[in-house]
Amino acid sequence: MTPMPDLAERLSHASPRISLWQRTLLLAPSADLGNMNTRAIYIDYALGYFTITIVLNFLPVFAVRLGASDLLVGALTSGPYLVALLFSLPAARLVADKKRLIHSLVVAVIFHRFAFLMFALIPSVVSRFQAEALVFTNLLSGIPFSVLSVGFFTMFAYAVPPEQRAHVMSRRFSIGSLTSMLGLLLAGFWLEGSPFPFNYQMLFLASSVIGLGSAWYLSRIRLSSGDAPSNGSVSPSWRARWAQIKGQRRFVRFAVCATATNLTVTMLTPLYPILLVNRLGASDGWISILLTIYTATSVVAALWMDRVLRWWGTRQTLAWSGVGMGVYCALLVIAPSVASLIPIHIFAGIVIIGFSVALPNGLVEACPEENRADFTALYMILVNIAVFAGPLLGSAFSTAFGMLAAILIVGVLRTGAGLLFLWLES
């Protein structure tokens, strides 16, 4: 009796009948688990970042057009991060079970993209308080956002071998930067040529549908049984958690450095548009050109970041990226014209992508294998605090010392926060 061939043998014989686009888009089975996981991570990020970038950039504009006050626009921006602060630890409990990790991520993506659909429906189903309804819906989206934030880093550590993580993360950011640039260009053309509010409604509806593709590709990720044990369902006490944290000196140092750097990165957020518009008189066209140059540079730079990480290591890459981001602030202050910002934004695209690629890699390295989800949740809580507080501090510095002095202060703080990474264990 002829033995039944195994899956790998059958797939190898069947592969000539599978087209390249089917293999690329994971529309056909694959015997290479690592390659399948990597492609799924790439396509998930391409679709997700394409839609999320559109929503993040145009949702505040949509709110203003619906009559939102400055306070409501601030709540729209900060609300999801505040909700994520409250739900990060429950999210860690949800994704701690490795057997249910992918399922939890898929469900979170579906609910998160459902919020985009609600954005589209609000002008049609809500007659009064439309801006308030928009803020409330975005606030609720912070719940699945917290699951995705904690769950992705946990999944990434299981799905990608350590020696491939820097390469995968750099390619992931390069693909995301490219698709986000494409998304912003297409969205701009559509919004300009269609009437309000139909243009925004169709934009958010399309973002919801396209973004759901992330759920399908996340469901294609397979975690091998030998990567790490599943955590138990019993939540440890706060005293036990604190004891675990104190015992992980490498994680504590990384969390301190990352929180300080994220704080200084977001401090520039309210100052940058004021500098461009009020001081340098940049038009919408110039702003679009600068953002496109910055994004294009990030795409190219991300392709080389895995090599930089191999040469310098995570610690050195983060440190010198922080110094570079400080120099970027100084260059903004001395820029004499809008045109002079072109080389400055090329420089920014290089140094900021170094930070963006190296930081997740550093988190995966710093988190212990046991209770990885809990440590990731704690890290996300600190990051969300920094992202929320940074713009407020930047505005406070501008009020107290003036805009240019505030940007210089942010640059000094960025440099110091970056050099803190040299304190990490190599």
C-alpha cells in the first residue's frame, strides 16, 4: 500500500499550479510557516496603516466641519489613549492565553474597524450633537485599540524568530509608510472633488471595509506550539506584579527610557503646525509636499534599518536616533524659509524611522518570556501616558517661553532621553 504523502510534499508538487499573486497574498496554503507569518504581518500592516492613517489625519478635520469646539477636537485626539490606559491590563489578560491570542486580535480588529463605519453613519443617523457622537465613538474605539496594542507585540514575539525580528520590523514600517502615503494622496483627491459630508462618509466607509482585510490576514498567522507556554487565567495580585517588575531590571530601564523619549517626541506635536503656518507661512500645498518627502524618506530608510540594527544594536540605534531627533528640533528653529525645510524633513525621515523600528524590537528583547503580555501592557500604559501628556507639556512650554524656545527645549530633552538608552544593558 502506497503511503500518504505529507502536507509539505503535496504542497511542493502542487506549487507550480499556484500563481505568484496567490502565494504573495496568502490565498494559497503554504508549508513554510515562517514565511506565511511574515507575509501576513506585512499585509496586515499595509492594510491597517493605509486606513488608520487616513482616519487619524482626517477625523479631526471632519469633526471641525461638524462644528466641534477646540475642546472636543482635543478630546477626539486624546480620548482613545485615555481609554487604553484603563484597558491595557485587562487586555493583557485577554491576550495572555496563547491559544486565543490570534482570535482576540481578529475580534479587536473587527470592532476597531466597525468604529470607522460608525463615523460614516453619524451624519445620517444623528441630527444633533454630531461632533459629540463622533468623539464618543472614537472614545469607545480605544477599547479594541488597547487589545491590538498589547496583543501585537505579544504575537510578534511568538510568530517571528529573534534573528529575523529587526528585518521584519524594518520592512513592515517601510510597507506601512508607503501605503499610508498612497492613502493620504488618494483621500485628498477624493475629498477635494466630492461634496460634504458625502465625501467623508464614503472615505470612512471605504476605510472600514479595506481595514477589515487586516482581520483575515491576522487569522492566517500560526503560532507554533513550542514557542512559549500559555499563561494561566488567574490574574496575579498587584503585589506579585510589582515583585515581578522589580526583578526585571532590563525591562524597567527600557520602559523608563522609552517613556521619556515618547514624551519628548509628542511634545513637538502642537508646536510643529504653528511653526509651519504662523512663522514660515506654509500653504497647504507646501505642507503636503513636506509630509510626502518625509514619508518617502522613511520608506527608503526603513529598508536599511535592519542592517543598522545589526551594526549598532538596538541600544545604540535608539540612542543616536534620539540625538538626531533633538538636532531636528534645532534645525526647525533656524530654518529661514519653507523651502529650507525640505532637507530638514529628509533628515527627520531617517532619524525618526530609526527610532520607530528599533523601539518595538527593543521592547520584544526587554520583555521576559514569562508573562510577556503583562509586561507589554505595562509598557503601553506608560506610552499612553506619555502620548497624552506630551502635547500638553509642549503647549505649556510655548506659553511660558515662546514657541521657538519651546522647540529648542524639546530638542534638548529629546537628546537627553535618547542618550538614556546607553544606560541599557547591551
